[in-house]
Amino acid sequence: MSLLRVLLCIILPPLAVYDKGIGPILLTLILTIVGWVPGVIAAIIFNVM
């Protein structure tokens, strides 16, 4: 993962998974709305996979 992608995961988690498809975007968006930390964790997991 690049430094830019890591910063996006922390600052705007749904934007960090834009190239993974609509499913990860929606899941990350919902988790970010529920709480910022779950959204960040989901974005990092989607970007590592």
C-alpha cells in the first residue's frame, strides 16, 4: 500500500476503496457512518486484500 492510500484510509475511508467495487464502498461507508474507527479498519482490510 502506498502512503497516499494509507492516508486516504485514515482520512476518508470510503474514498480509499473506490477501485474495489460498489460492495466494499457501501460497506466502508456504512461502517464509517456508524463509527470512524470501524470504517478505517474496513478500508485497510480491503486495501490489503
